[in-house]
Amino acid sequence: MTEKAAEKDTAKGAEKDAAVCRRLVGRTAVITGAGSGIGLAAARRLAAEGAKVVCADVDEQTGRAAAKEAGGLFVHTDVTDPYMVEALFDEAYETYGSVDVAFNNAGISPPEDDSILTTGLEAWRKVQEVNLTSVYLCCKAALPYMRRHGRGSIINTASFVARMGAATSQISYTASKGGVLAMSRELGVQFAREGIRVNALSPGPVDTPLLRELFAKDPERAARRLVHIPLGRFARPEEIAAAVAFLASDDSSFITASEFLVDGGIAGAYVTPL
């Protein structure tokens, strides 16, 4: 994609973002990893749609800034700590009277998570704790509040890598996202008749600080990934946030136990355009 075309595409996206609906008025949304990237974009979008937003992050500075921007509440949370996760959802409920949306988004992709031949057990466990166990903890904590009101939408951040293989491996990250995908499907089925929907959101590569840091250290990795995207670019965080807003709203009322793939066409591609 040319620079001019990319600018035009970004401008169109900005226009769409400026004309958001108000589908979440009166709803409370809890977002983990809200301080940056997809989480921050989601906090902005859900607040713009009328939600009362609870921003959870391990980084106090970025988390507080996100909550201030969204006009919501910040709760300092280490998502691997079950007591802090329980306190997060308890504070959300006590403050706003409901937990209607849980966007369990916090995750890491450290450089030491690489090929299975070089990734140590400590690195494996760290990624599993943050990316998979935290989703288990957040779902476990959110569900009782949603069951009280007989409704809710849980959105768990998986990834397109959960369904595809890569020669540039991040073995624990890939495995953790596969676990998120399977767990979301199971919970979506289990709680469907209680009015609670659970879906996995699977983004393709997104232009976030996490991705930029990874690819700045290894430009070849970025180039090898970009060639496989039919749209010819990485996603903007706002584009993923739009998918979050849809899954959070009643517009997706018949969608549960599903994977919502937002990958720029990667999973459907065999040969990409020149």
C-alpha cells in the first residue's frame, strides 16, 4: 500500500470513529490492559458509546490516564493475582451497580518467548499466567455479577495465531491464545441460556507499542508478517476497538461461543496481492 493510500485509509477510519453509535448507555465495562494499545482504544470507544468504563492496568500512570480520558474509574490490577482480580470486579460493581461487559484484554509478548528450542520454562509460565490464567480469573470473577442481572458480554482477547502456524514462533504466546479461544467457546456454551455471551476476539497484527517494540528489535520479523496481510498494513487499535464495541453491544445479541476474527484477511489468504 502506498503512503498516500495509507493516509486516505486512516482518514476514513477516523471519520468512522467520530460517528460512533450510543449502544452502551447505562452499561458498565471492565477493561484489563486498558493503559495502552487495544485496551486504551477500547476504553475510548466504549466510553464514547455511553459505557461507564473501569480501566484496569498494572501500570498506574497509563491506567489512570486512560480512566481520566474515558471519564471512568481506574483500578490498579495485576491480572495474575486472583485477589486483585476479584477486587477489580467488586469495585466496578460497588461503584456502578453492574458488570455488563468484561473485555479481558491484558497480555504480554516478551522477546524471550521464541522458538520452543530456545524458550525456557520460566518464560513459558510467565506468558501463560498473563495471557491465559488471567482470562480464567477475570471470567470467574465477572460471571457472578452478570448472573445476578441475567445478562452480560465477555470478550476475551485471543489472536489469529491461535488458528495459524508461524515459522517466526512465539511458542507460549501462540499456545496461550489457543487456550483463550477454547475457553471462550466453552464458557459461551455453558452460560448462553443465562443471557451471558462469551466470545473470543482474534486480532491480526495491530500497530501497538507492544508490536512496535517487538519489530523494532527485529525488522525482518515485521517484513515477513506484513507480506501475508491482504490489506497490506497492520490494523489500527481503533479498528479492533470497533469490534469490541460491537461484541459488547446488543447488535451482537445472537453471537456467543464464537471467534470474532479481525485479521485483515490473513486467515483467508493463500497468495496475497503485489
